Amino acid sequence: MKKVLTFVIAFSLSIPGFAQLEDRFGFLTQSEVEKYVQPFGTSLGMAFNSASYYSAKVPDFFGFSISFRGMYIMIPDDDLTFTPEIKRSGYDTSTPTATVYGGEGTAYYGPDGYIAYPPGIDESALPFAIPQVSASFMGTEVMLRYLPSIQLGDEEDLSMFGLGVKHSISRYIPLLPVDIAVQFLYNSLEITNVLDLTAYAFNAHASKTFGVFTAYGGLQYETSSFDIEYTYTDPNGTNPALDGTKIKASIDGENNFRFTFGGALKLSVLVINADLGIGSQLVASSGLTFEF
């Protein structure tokens, strides 16, 4: 499991200390782990639903591009802590404890002694990177993100797949001063027996080109779900019946609406772009694209 988590972080451009999360999940019941890890699921959804366009213009005939996309997800203060629900009388939980992104965990004292919660990784941002290829024909573009199955351990394999379909709307409206397009996105990340992420998004975006510079922006609706599997270890003696049991938790990310604005610079076949996405978490994205 630690090899799995280490690879996930290497895949995400590395987060110090993330490899210890296996032990921290094990200290939490299903309802608690959902609150503890939800911000991370939201971040993964934000990452996969980002950097899917830098222009609303789609070639009328053929087009092909190869891109490398980088994202930097900024974690808000509200995602650093959560309030646990201790189902025992005499425990004051007015002080929150750390989520996966928080700092030190909180220990609550009551009639049965201390109940301690695990710390987070003390991070306020998550970097991420995704390769993608796109091909277009007659006003429609198909985008592919793919990572073949990679063996991480004796039982775990990692794979990633993403698909996007974009269609030009402005091609039906003559003399429109801007380009307009709509796009649907599906992305998934799976580590067998450990993690399963699914993210969907639908957006409408527009762009305007001034020489070699293109300004663009869009509104997007998105969702994400994040499943994890782990073994519960009762650290406080409060749930002895659950000790050693396998827990599967399904977490819905707090992904909803996002507004994106940015700009792109085209130099021959090379396009460099950067944008900012404003949603449940802020995402700064950039891309390097070879357009043919």
C-alpha cells in the first residue's frame, strides 16, 4: 500500500509525507474518513477537470495536437479541518481536527480517556500533471488522456483514462465576433483494491484571438466521486467490533461550478497558455501544446 501511495504522489509531482496516509486512514471509521479525505477527492476532481481547452476555435477540417498540462490546486482554509462526531457522551468536539491537508490531529478528552485523531500532511496546495492528445474534424474535437496499467505491487495496478468531446457552436452563427464551443469531459484514475476516482464535467467556453494572443474563458459544471478501501485499526479502543475489518468508503467531491479565464500565446506550432479556475478550490493551470 505504501508503494501505491508513493507512486500516486510521484504521479502528482510529489507531496511530502503522503505515503503515511495508509496508517492514518486506518484510525478512522467510515464516516470519519469521508470527512478526513474529502478535500483530497475534491482536489483530484479539480485537477482532472482542468486544462481541457485554451481556445474555443475548432478547425473546420483536420487538426491534431499533443499537450502537457500542469495544474496547481490551492487548498482553502475550510478544507484543512473538520469536526468529528464522537458518539460518546462527555466529549467536547468544538475544536476541529485535521483533514488530510491539515496539520496536527486533535485529541479529545472525556469519561473514557483520550480519543486521538490522526494528523494531516500539512499542505496547502497540490501540484498535478497530465499528458493529452487531441484530434479534430469538421468542427468536433476529441481529447484523450491515457496512462497504461502500471504494476505497483503484488496486487495493485494503476491506470488513468480521460476522454473529452468538444464541438464548435460559432460555426453555426455567421459573423459572430468570438468563437464559442461546448465540451464534455470524463476522467478516471484507478488503483486496484485501493482507489477509484471518476470525474465528469460539462462546459461552455468562448475565446477571441488578437494576432498571436488568444483570450479565453468559460463556465463549467463538474462532479467527482472518490472511492477508497482500507483496513480499520481501532487506536482508542472505542470500536473493538470494527478492529481489523475492511472498510470501503465512497466520497463525493465538493465539485460544482467553476469559472475559468486565461490567455494563450501561439508561436508557430507551439502554444503556451495559462489560466485560473475559480470553484470549490482555486486551480492555476498552464499548458505546452504542439499544434499541427
